Amino acid sequence: MDVKQFSNKVDFVQIVKLKGKVKTNISGSIDFMACNDRECLPPANQKFSIAVQ
């Protein structure tokens, strides 16, 4: 399993190109787990939806 580690803050950027001037939604989900120097929270999945106009 490929596991990445980020400290304090991270930004993930995805460029999206639309084929025309249409209103649409982009949706997906992200799996994550948060840890400190002693323990980790259980893995979680967060769904999202972004309106593109």
C-alpha cells in the first residue's frame, strides 16, 4: 500500500476543464486518517460535491 504523510497543512489541487458553458457538479470521496505522535484515529471516508458554474 502506498501511504503518504503530510504535516500541519496540505492542499490538493485538480484542474477541471469543461467542454462548454454548462452548469454541473463534481463529486467524489476521499479516504483519510489523522495521527499524532501517540495514536491514530480510525480511517474515515468523506464524500464531497462541488457545483461548477
